[in-house]
Amino acid sequence: MVSENFDLVVIGAGTAGCLAAYAAAKEGLSKIALVDRKPQKLIGKKICGDGIGTKHLDFLQELGFPIKENNILANIVETAHIISPDKKKDYTLPVQGQLAIINRHQFGQTLLEETLNQGVKLFENTTFKTMKRESKKLQMQLLKDGSETITVTTPLIIDGSGINSKIREELGGFDDNAQLKDEEQYYCYREICRIDSPPEIYVNNAIFEFSFDLTKGGYKWFFSRGNNEYNLGTGIPKSWIKKASPKDVYQNDMKNRFSDIDVIDGGGGFVPTRHPIPTHVKDNIILIGDAGLIVNPLHGGGLSPSLASGYIAGKIAATQVPNENLSENDLWIYNKKIHERYGLRYSILDLYRILLQNIPDGELNDALQKEYLPLGSIFYAREYDVLIKLSRKLGEIWSQLPNPRFNRLPEIIERVFECTNRYPTTPEELESWTKEYRGLFAEYYELIAVR
């Protein structure tokens, strides 16, 4: 049995995990372990929409990651389209070079290589099994190559292990409010394809289609990778996958649109789609990326928040570990930063996710055609203040509609706004706040849910 001590252990060498380890190392922590279940050469290869804001690639380049040199960028999307179920309404949004489609595997390998160049030690082919507390540290049991047991002791774990985080779900002391309900996660199936003669709308564009009839409140996407390559996929809430298979929807509705399609790669997996969990920290633990359910709830996009949350956590680790300030209260600054950056906006967007997940196609066609649900504007309201202003303006229209899916939404938005703007300043205030916070989403879901 091998035993080692580290200043920091990061679980998961994805976008969030690499940025956490990289930032902590750059800020001065010298003994960092990065643990991943995959072999090193496969890290970064995963099912993904492959979309990220170009500003995030610029940020990585400025940090020293060779994004341009390593040909990470596959394409820059010119226009985004959001199309109604009946195909009669197309919200066309110039994205002005702000959305990049990347070579996901090469991206992951580049992040990993530069992180390891900072002196971080990689445990590849290594599975996190369990942990226990010893004094003010955590002792972890790892299994390498399926047979070698490694014991690792550390004052701080940053968990970037993804949607099925054992620490969030079982071992870290997080409660039921950190668990995913079936309607709060989508099963996605996607393929990377070559299409030699695609219709013009697919060229250099990103397309989103919503349809309750086909995807039960999920979505379909078409992302141009350039050079006649496309990332095509379908996502369906887990609560519906026994009645609607994402792969079947993909095969029947999407793939049949093209006569000259050649599949390069394919596969499926789950992504979280919900408002952020109430807390991402416990004593000696920080959750980042998908492990912390920090994703855009409308479509499950997680690359950008994974990058940012990992970087923020790594910098905090570099400050707190040397000073041994690693209690839940000491780490609360991470919660504050994540809530301000993502929690406020994502909480409002999650109400729109609940609406879209529970609106029949006829009603959605009407809402999009008459423009009292301008999804394009909602999708690209990247600033919290812009989203709130837009939602309040729309609320004046919704309150006059007879449909409770809409006429109750303005009230719920205001209550979520008021609740999230008094996010707890200490762990002691969390329990009562969480009950109110989670209750608002449950109340709206129960009111409009299609079962």
C-alpha cells in the first residue's frame, strides 16, 4: 500500500479540475495531486456539445495555455437560431464571434499538459473510493489500475469529478438539496458527423430546437464545427427517458434530415440542468463544475462555468491552505463568488427551464410566434441585470394571460430574485434559506408539471 501527503488533492482532470490544480500551483501551492479515472491520453475525450465562449479561450491563452498553437478552435459560430416546434418561428441571433466550437479532446489534453507542467502530480487510471476525517485533514483511499491501493492525506479536496460525484452524493456531508431529481438532469445523445451538402441554415451556425412532443421538454442541437463537420445531439429529461429515448429521437428526427451523413464519433451521457446547489463547501471540501452542479440550467452547458469555478477554487485553495483556514466558514468565500457569478442568473434561468420542460408544443408555438417568450433574448441575456430587466418586462405581458404556466411566472421570478439577493453570509443561516429557495422551484414545478 502506497501512502502520500499533499497540500491539495483535486479529483477529476476535466476542465474544472485542471483549472483548479493549475491556479493553485501558479499561486504557490507546491504539492498537488490530480486524480482521474481515465488513462492520461484519454483525458478530455467526452460527450459534449463542444461550445464555449471565445472570451474564455482568450482568458486561457492569456494564462499561458497554448490554445491557438494547439489548434483547439474548430469553428467560430456566426449565428444562433432558436426554432419553434412547428418550424414556423426562427429566432435568429448574431452572436458576433462570441461562440466557439472546439476540438474537445485536444482542449482537454492541452489543459492537462500545462497543468502538469506546473509540477502537479497526475494519478491516471485511478478511482476515488472513499475518505475519512483525521484531525483537521482528509484521508482518501484511491485504487490505481484496478489493483493498487493508494492512501492520500490532504487538508483540502477540490472535487471536479462530474455529475456523479461521490462526495456530493454520499461522503461529503452535503444534504438532499445537493441531490439531482430526475427532471433536473438530461440524458444526451450526440454524434460528430460529416455532412457534405448540408442546407444553408446549418453552415457556421448553432441551432436549438425545443419540442415537448419529441423531447419531453428537452432540446435538439446542431453545431457547425466547420469543414462540413457537425456536432448533432438530443437531450431528454431523465424523468422521461423510459418513454422517449434520446438516441431514437436522434435517429428518427435528426439523422434522417440528411442524405449524406457520415458518423465520425457518437455516444451519450447525463448532464445536470438545474439551479446551483445551496452550498458548494464543507469543512476541507470544495465542489466545482458539474460536481457542484454549476451549469446553465436551460441547456446544461457546463464548459464555461467549469473553467471559472475551477480557477476560483484553485486561487482560494492557494490562500487558505497555507493558513490552515479550511473550515466551512473559511471556505464560504467560494460560495459567495459562485453565487454572484452564476447563482443569481442561473436561478432565474432555471424557472425558464421548468417552463420549457412543461409546455406543450401548441402553447410553445404560440408563445414563440407572438413573441411573448423571446427565447433568443433569454438565452443570450448573459448579465444578471439584463435578464431581470427582460423578465420583468415580459412579466407585464404574462400576468394578463390565462395560462398559469405564464401568469404565475412573474410572481415566482420576483420571489426567487428577492431570495437569491439575500444569500446567506455564513453557514449558520443556510438551512432556513435553503428551505425557502428550494421550495420556490418545487412550487412552480408542481403548479405546471406535465405528468
